[in-house]
Amino acid sequence: MGGCFSGDVRGGKQAVGGVDGRPTVNNNAGHNDAIDHYFRIRGQFPLFTQVELSMSASNLLDRDITSKSDPMAVLYVKKMDGMLEELGRTEVILNNLNPVWVQKINVAYQFEIVQNLVFRVYDVDTKYHNIPVKALKLNEQDFLGEATCVLSEILTKRNRSLTLNVHGKNGPGGSRNFGTLAIYAEETFLSRMAVEMKLRCSQLDNKDMFSKSDPFLRISRLTESGNYVPICKTEENPLLIECFDFNSNGNHVLIGQLHKSVSELEKLHKDRSGANLVFPSHRGQEKVLKGQLFVDQFIEKEQFSFLDYISSGFELNFMVAIDFTASNGNPQHQDSLHYIDPSGRLNSYQRAIMEVGEVIQFYDSDRRFPVWGFGGRTNNGSLSHCFNLSGTNSYEVEGVQGIMAAYASALHNVTLAGPTLFGKVINTAAEMASQAASNDITKYFVLLIITDGVLTDIQETMDAFVRASDLPLSILIVGVGNADFKQMEILDADDGHRLESSTGRVATRDIVQFVPMREVHSGQVSCVQALLEELPGQFLSYMRSRNIKPLHA
């Protein structure tokens, strides 16, 4: 009885800390369906990457009479409700209007969120110099000015450095010079090296009565709390490697297990020797089994993160496709999903455009976005399943506000029709991604489809998705209204089963993410987070599968 298993146990790049008590898993790791599924069924999602911000300033205001200011910088993040949350403080630099602070401040970078940062600089009075900076009361210090930016603005710069003008409490403008603030971001990680191993077992115990076992391995690492969590990467903590007999009902039977560190697994490979599995006993004793684990392949690779690519010049090119089928209802009526509220309250289409666009726009340098409609009759009366929303020959508009304007304008010029077909829009986006893949490896495309209906061309759509899985393309689908979106959930392969085309070809990777807007309205999930949380992993799976490296590598 034997089995062969191939996968990778990745070292380093471990994010520090966690969110809401969830396990810390670095979402820069390569895509792993089993691990994604394990966390997803437990309601746990990809977390964040730790970034350290270093700061320096030039030409700050001088508040002292007999000497120069003694500046300290404080970093805040602006929350959704507009409140500021302090993230950290630098040390105080004495008598210096051009300080270079040594103390770095940690920020948890989350791709799927717009993280608005506020930097404030204070002149710390001499009588407080013996007090730890964390204990200083800021209202007792002289305010020297502030600067604001979005974290993504720093991280998308080639050198991850951004210089901001410092301004007074009344915001930018005015003739007074408050100086400048320079911020440099650095991703924190333990190691860039990843280890790829091919594991094999032999002489396993048979757990089935009438057939042979169907073995699979699960690899877990020991956490600080003493618990083991499934991983796709590890440090030198011992690994728990478990071999199970697979059962379709989910009640997998343990065949045997062993504890080994990565270095011990490397030694097994070098010595071409096997390690015996053991079976744990509730009395604390272990039974040594005949079955052995072998390491047939052990390769160390340099692993690049999502930020490595983005800061070296790689871009996310945003595209939008909007459903103009009649099931949305007459846009002139208030119960229509396309109703434009004169009060300014956004409908579901507008919300999806704004929330997703506001995040992705920072990763697209020219901010020119292709925008299409489908399922409507255009000015010439012809039914189209992929027409330029701008109403002109140009399929691109300027910025997120350009998308919003083109959408509002189209509601006056397009007659809602049907049926709901995705095929042509997906193929158009795929063609653009295919051309880029041939000419410019730095472009990765993100298509947002917003729809209210049940697909008429489900098989054609699945075929298009499978073909597109080879391209630098991810597809985000937002379902609006109260339709039955079960088929959309099939397209989103979060259950671990990849899409299969009508010819039997399986998608090379999962490129689809679907979210029904009604869950967003009920407060169960943030639309933009749910849609975008898998995007960095999808981007990395494409780049790594083609051995495409960041431009500076």
C-alpha cells in the first residue's frame, strides 16, 4: 500500500499577529485549494501582510524660541466612521527641522481595503523629554502639521517611497510652508525562501474492508498557543505530517503521523531514507508502524510577494461589465435596481463600482478603465451582449467617476432587454488579457461583472472561464437583487472543485469570485473585502506558474 504526494511547504513570509483572533496566514502564499477550503468552511479568510513605515521630514516649522523644534511623528489610520485610530509614534529628535526618525511603525496592509493614513508631527516640549513617547499627551505639545495619503499610494511606488506636503489643521492650501514628510515602506518577513517537496509513502496500513485505502497527507505547524494549524509554509517549528484514508463522507481515517522539521525532511531527502509513521495512543504512547514517509524532492526557491510585484511596476487593469437586462426593472421606477436616486443614495450597481473601483484604482497608473454593458439594445436598436458603455467608439473612461458617469448616461440611451449572457464580455476581456500576456508581462486584468439575473449561457460561460484561467485575468461577480444565484456559486470554485469545460478540460486555477449583494445589505459581509480577498493570491498563482519575477529581481 503506497501513495505519492506533491506540494510545497513554504518557509518565511509569516505575517505577524492576527485579526479578530483568527489564525495568522499570509495571503501572499501561493494558491492552495485545500488550505483555502479548510479556512473558508470555518468562516476564516486571508489576513494581512505586515509593513514597516520609516519617516523623515524636511523644513518643518520652528516653534522654539531659543532652539529648533524637537519633532515627533504620530501615525493614524482613518476608520470607516471617520474616527482616527493611532498606530504608533516615532522617537523625539532634538533640535532638528529635518528629522530622520529611526523608530519604524508597523501597519497591517490589507489589499482589499482603502487604508487612509494620517501623519501628524508635533514639537515635544523640553519638560516632557524624560517621559516615554507613548505616555505623552498630544494636546500638550505644539502641532507642526499633518499629511495624508492612502497606504496603497506608497506601496505602488517603484521604490515604495512617497513624499507628502505637510499642511496645517485647515488642510492643504495657503501660502505658509509647513515642510514635507517622506515615507518609506518595507514588507516584514522572516525569509524569502520557499521549499518545494515531493513526498511519498510506502507500506501504509490498509483501513478499508473491501478495497485499498485512498491516502492523502495533511501538514500542520505548531503555533505559539500549542495548537496545530494546516499550512502551506512554515518556519523551523516541528511539522505534524498526518496520513489519512480519504472517505467521501468527510470522516477520514488516520493511518499514521510523524513530527519532522523542514531541516529533518531535507536530511531524509539527502540520505534517501524514510521515516516510520507512528499511531498516537490516548495513553500517550505511540505505536511505530511499517509505513514510511520519503522525501523524493526538496527544492529551495526564492519566493516573491504580491507587494514585490506591485512596487516593481506590475499593474492591475480594472474593467467593468454591467447588466442591462429587463429583469432589472424600468430605471425610471423606484423599485428598479437601476434607479438613480436624486438624493444621491447609491443603488447596488453604483455601490459595487465605487467600492471595488476605489481599491483597485491605485494599482492602475493611467486610471483608464474599459466599461461595457450587456443584455441591452443600443441606440441603433440592435441587441448587444458587449457594448461600449460610454456610447462612443472608445471603450475606456477616465477614473471611477468616469465609470459612474457612463453608467448613468447609458440608462437614458440603452433599452433594457435580455437574456443574461456573460460569454461575449468574458471573451472580450480575455482577448485583451491574451494580447497583454504576449506583449507586456506587467499587466494583470480584473473584470468586475455586476448582474441581477440567472445565466442563460451557463455552459458557454464555464467554457470561457476555463479558457481564461490560463490568462492574467481575475473575474469578480456581484449579484444584485433577489434572484437565485446558485449557479454563480458553482462558477466560484470555493468548494475546492475547479471548473470543467464541455470538453472535459479543467481550469488551471480559480479565477472567479462571486458575492451576492443582498448579503452585503444584511451586514453579513463587506462587499469589497469579500470580492477582493482572493485577488492577490490569484495574481501570484499566475505569476508563479509562469515563473514571472518582479522587474527588479
